[in-house]
Amino acid sequence: MTGAAAFCISVLVAASAVAADEPAFSREAQGRLLRGPAFDAAADAEAFGRLVREAESHLAAGNTMAAQRAFDDAALLRHTAEVELGLVRTYMQAGGYRQAVAFAAHAAGAHREYPGGMALYAWLLKVGGQDVAAMHFLDEAIARSPTHAALLEARGALTAARLPEAGVLLQAPLRLAPYEGPAVSAVEAQVVGSGVLMRDGRTALVPAAAIASAQSTGRRIWARNGLGQRRQATVLRPLGSTGLVLLQLDAAFELPAEASNDVQLTPRAPFAGSPSYAVEYGVHSSSASAATVGTAEPAWPLLKQGFFGRGGSAQLDATARPLAIELPPGPRGGPVFDLAGRLAGVAVVSPEGVDQLIPAAAFAEVYGVGPAIELPAAAAAMSMDLIYERALLMALQIVVER
């Protein structure tokens, strides 16, 4: 987080502190002042509630445009944390992480009457790789509201690097996860790993070990992105000796119009010690093992910062090499990016339990580009929030039938 962003939050918090000390103003008096003597408080409350319910229904169905219209209409009636947090989640489900986290900063700072707003803001910072800032703002909120359930649950999830479990953190108006419609029942399925969407939007790479059991028993396999969109998948073929398999999706993902999956590959194997970003889906509960997430709940992926490890050749080859990034508990298979936002490879775990990188050279052909060496060797650094927006589309949860 930049110093300017932190300053803005401080100003918002300070301003809201002043507002919190002011006496409550009659909503009916406000309505009459703004909309004339014909204002009907009961009708206004009914219309507001209906719009919020409609917005949540549209969002649960994956219709983000309709959800935003309904939330915007509700905001014209009342300026509340409920509506603003709904808009934050709408922006996220539409793939707009940067817009979501910026508006969440406003909602959390301007609505101290609802401390839970800081839980959503902190979690958005967390998933985007800003762990220190996330814990800082959350601790400040807990100091003001030490018994608030959402804040305490969020701190537990942040500290343990685990996904929010069923409860207040997965309910509106917070819901620290995307909706999925129609959802896969946790009784029917479980998340077993991560995957990487290829450029065509219809194929994906996943670790063979993650789906081996489902493949051998004929159970169904799905791939789900960070927007909550899900597609059924079938195995096309293994990818040589990499330990990865190529999946065919039954339909292309419906990506936002402004989004692009035209992510370039790194032109050569990354140098040891150079910065990197890995994206994975964490586990939901302490009972889940490293081989399974333990539930079929959709989630936003987690971005982690680190470095490429030493090992292998510096030339363009498919040799696995160490990955010096502290990844969250759980299975692997997610994308790894370099500082310029280019796809450097896929995160896997060795038989010895060491996190490794399968370099992009191993799948350049199936990704949909020519030899990666043809790409420019140098590129400007990309902001971490934009890399995360790419990851929302590219990082997939792999779900299998129980």
C-alpha cells in the first residue's frame, strides 16, 4: 500500500470519527428536506429493502450488471454500509479488484457504525498480497470494537492464512468470497487443487496428482475461476513428464468485456532471486489436509510475494526449479508471475514436499504462443493489483465429485 493510500484511509477514519459523535438525524426529516412534504418514510424503506434484495439476488446469479444497477438505485435512497459493501462485492465479482479495493477503503473508513466493513477491506488487501497492511487496519478496527464477531473471525482467517469458513464472513453484506450459481454442493464435491487457464479460455493445466483419483473412478471434474464461474472439464492428455495434465472445458469462460487473457509468457527461465508472485487457493478449515481444501465453496485466490529459487538452467527449458515463496496451506497448481505480470510457470510440489516452479517453456505450445524466446526480454514492472486482476481470471479452483 502506498503512503498516499494509507493517508486517505486515515483521513476517512478521522472524518467518520467526527460524524460518529454527532446525534442521529431523523431519516424522515431528511427525506422531507430532500424530497419534499410528500415523502413517505414507510414506502422509502420498503423500496430500499426491495432494491437491496434484488441486487443480492442478481449477484448470487452472477448478473453483475443488474446487481450494480440495483445497488446504485438503493444508494440514491440511502447512504449505508450495506449498499456500499454490496457494490464492493459486485466490482470483485465482475473482475474489478482495483475498483473494489479502492471503494472498500471508503466504505470501511466512512461507515464506522458498521465495523464489519473493515473485515471486507482487510480481506481484499490480504488476497491481493498486502498482508501487513491488512493486519494493521484490522487490528485498529478490533481495538475500537474488540468483541465484533466479523472482525475477530477475519483476524483468525488472516493469521492462519486460511479461507473464511461458513458464518458471518460468508454472508451478505460481507461475504468474503464470490457467489457461484448454480453452486456445487459441498456434499457432492471438494476442491482438490488449483489450475491455470490457457489463453483460449477453454483449456487449463492442472497437476495430474490432484485429479488422479477422480480420473480413475470416472467422477466429474470442474474448473472454477475467482469470479465464481464454473465449467465442467475432461482430461485431454498429460503434458510430457511435467506432472501436469491438460483439461478441456465444456465452454469458454465468460470473461468481462474489458478483461484480457492475453498474458505473455516469460522469455526465459527466471533468474534466481528475482521477484515473483504466486497465486493459490487456500484451505477452508484446519481439518483440511495439504491434498484437499476440504469443501467445494468458491473463493477468491490468494496472491503471495516472493522470489524465484536457485536451480536448473538459466536457459529456456522445462526443468522444474525451486520456488522461494511462502505459499498458503493447501494443494498447488496455480499461476506464477514475474515482476512484469508475465506468466512464468505453474506452482507444484515435489514428492519431498518442496514448492517448485514448472517453467512456462513446458507449456508454451499449449498456452497458444510460439516459442517464448521470441518475446522481448525486458518489460516494465506491473502493479501488484493489476497482476491480481489477471489472476482472478487465470487461477482456477479444481473441484471434483466426491
